[in-house]
Amino acid sequence: MATTPRPSQPARLEAISIAARPLASAEASAEARFLSHAPNHLFERIVLVALDIALVNLAFYLAWFARYRLGLLLALDPGNYVEHEVYLPLQLSLSVVFASILGLRGLYRLPRAASALDDVSTIFTASGLSVMLLFAGSTFVRYPAESRLTLIFAWVLMTFLVVLGRANWLWILGALHQHGIGVARTLVVGDNTVGRMTMQALADRPHLGYEVAGFLSTDGDEDFGRFRRLGTPDELERVVHQERITQVVIALPSASHEAIMRIVNHCRRHGVQFRLVPDLYEVSLGSLDIDTLSGIPLMGMKDHAILGVNFLMKRVIDVAISLIVLILFSWFFGALALLIWIEDRGGSPFYGQTRVGRRGRQFTMQKFRSMRPGADQQLSQLLAYNEAEGPIFKMRDDPRRTRVGAFMRRWSIDELPQLWNVVKGDMSLVGPRPATPREVAQYEDWQLHRLETLPGITGLWQVSGRSELGFSEQVLMDIMYIENWSLGLDLRILLRTVPAVLSGKGAF
């Protein structure tokens, strides 16, 4: 029986070595072509450092003003008043120390995170550490001005202003790149899980300046959600020229040694920057369960993280937050229910729909009614107008909606009664989208993986494009969430839900 020869270890190391080397300096014209299209990360890094330093100086001045001019928290003895000029050396030192700590923590490396909220904990820690170092240094040299309350104010203000400044900077970059300013046309080679995750990650970070033109795959001829299939890896040269590609991400398995080498050589000859994604990334190292049997390593896959104690912690936090919100905003819920009833007097302001939850258990999900009575019976007549991929039904101008319902959907207010489902244990604050039985009946086997935990009011794909994403992308992001869950990830998703809702992107 004939077998396909595997590439030797030196050959595979050669491919990785070539991928790691910079572009050949001899091909000056090709390199110039790339530099003219690549995102200017050096400029962005300089701007980010300058922005952080400026905001730290502003935060310290505001802290001094709050302490010495406004006398916040504690009254100030006139004899202890210190002019701001005396604090200026400390202020400048604090900004430099803070920026240095952020640099050591990697917050000036690019590409950066999808949201400034992802860096809140690092910025908070860096602010506290820089303030403590400043306090220790000023005490050691017996500096004539020291106010612990001023430094505490500075800590809080630094964290807030730097996070806010970075969020606005990322928004500005995203807006510029979405208008075609400073973007690099990017092609992903490979339609495996890694390739799809790469495309989603780049599309979710417009501030990075990579515009995903599409992907190349060896199997099938279908697009992946919003991403176009442009051909096969053998058609790389045509696609690069036709689509004006300046960045190629190679996400092929390492067994495709010859194909990887051809792509690498083509990119080097034509001055196209490339990156090689190791296929080991497809298996999360944190999810490997390694054991030994008489010295023989045995590897398996661990269960997902939302089990046991983790599940209990998540439930406690879910219930506590849901009860607090339900109690504090009960007056708002009552007023909204009255408006829904007044518009059409068509019965209950609430609407219960059967959904599929954890491990396939069905439950009734509560929402504020946003459609006229009898809307479910009209669904079959509207299926031809479906604007969503896969088994989900979404229609931007659904004629069944009421005026109040259209407003609620725009701001996702109709989903607030689901907090009661969270209290009951049917749902979580963060998790996969709760699917209908009709949708689950059409799932492929791999898509059933998203039913292994409680569905959520919000989730990873909801803060990454909402209804603008295709069904396959939504499912993949739900599975990524389950396999990489942590309390920190839940917190970041909850924080990102607010700007996602306010933007209204993909809400219909």
C-alpha cells in the first residue's frame, strides 16, 4: 500500500525559518510596495505613548485640584496648601514611570486588543504600582510635597482617563480604517478552524488596519459568513494581484509543506508580508489532559471550563447581578409594560418563547413583546425575506413589529425580562445565544457543542457584530467562548455589551 511521504523535520524547520525571516533587502521595490500599504504601527505606537503620558499628567493635575482647591473627602488646613508647580516634578515622573510599566507589560505592542476594556485590569495595576513607587521615592528623598489622598485620586483618575483615551483612540483608528485610510488588504489561506478564527479576529479589530479581502480553501466553494472564498491556494498569484493583497496569513496544516513553501516563496518574491499560524494553535494547550503510562505520554482533551465549582461561581454572580437589576429597575419595567399594552391592547406585554438550553433542555424564555399578537403564525409567510444565514430568521424591517417594539429592539430593551430566566437557572448573563427548537433541529453535529452550557443574554458574538455576523461565525464564537471561559472573559463581554448596544450595530 502506497503512502504519502511526510516532510522531514529539517524541511519543516526550514519552512518555519523562512517564514520568520524578514523580507529580502535585495527586493527593494517590492518591499517599498508593502510598506506603502501596511498599517503604520510605529506611528500608532508613538501616538499611544504620547496620549498615555498626556492623560497621566491631566489626571495628576485634576487630583491636585480636587485635593487642594475643592478639598474633597477631607478638609484642607490652609497651612498645608501646596502649589501645583511644586508637584510638577512628581507629576512628570509619574507619567514616565507609568508609561514604562505599560511598555514592560506589552501594552504598546501592536496589534493590540479588540477593546480598551480588555486592558482595564493591567492599566489599573500599572497605575497603582506607579503611584506606590512615586510615593516611596518621594518619602525616601523627603520631597517637600506629599499628599497620600492626592496620590489616591491620581490612581483612580489615571485608570479612568487612560482607558477612556485608549477607547477613543481605537475608535478613531477603526473609523479611519473603515473608510479605507491606512488599511492593508489581507488574505487568509486555509478554511480550517484556525483560518476562520483569524478572519474573525481581524474583522473584530478594525483599529488594526487589516481589511480581510477573503480566504483561499482547498475544499468546497462556499463563503464563510461575511468572508468570501476567492479560490484555492494554487490561485494565490491571481488573487493577490486581482485583490491588491499586501498581507497573507497562512493557516494551513503543517502537513501541507509544499503548499506552504510555494506561498512563502511567492510572498517573498512579490513583497507581500506573510504570517504563518502553527496548526498546533487549533488544539488549545490549556485544554490538554496529559498522563503517563509506564513513561508513555497519553494525551486527551479536558472538559470545558464551565463545570463544577466554576459553574457554581458563575451562577452565584449571575443571580446576584440579576436580582439587583430587577429590583432597581422594576419601575422602568412597569412603565415599559404599560406602553406596550397601550399601543395595541393585545394582551400581555410579555412574550414567552420556547428555547433550547443547557444539554438540550427546553425552557420558556421571557421577553417584552415587540410584535403584534399572532406574529408566530405569520413567520412561514416571511421566510423568503430572511436576511440571516443558516436556521436563524432575521428581517431588518419586520412588518410584525410594533412601534414600541422597534424602539426596544434598537436598544435591546426587549431582552431585559430574561434576567428572570437567569434567576430561575434557565440562562446566564453571558453565554451562547439561546436557540429555538426549529434551529436546533437543523444543527450539524459540531454545532451541538454550543448546548453544553447555559445560554446567555449576551455573548461573545453579540459584542462582535451581533446580527451582522453569519450563523456559522456565531456558532464558532460560542464554541470559542465555552472552550476558553473564565470569569475575566465574562466581565470583558459584559463591559463590551454596553458600547455594542449603544452603537446599535447589527440590532434588528
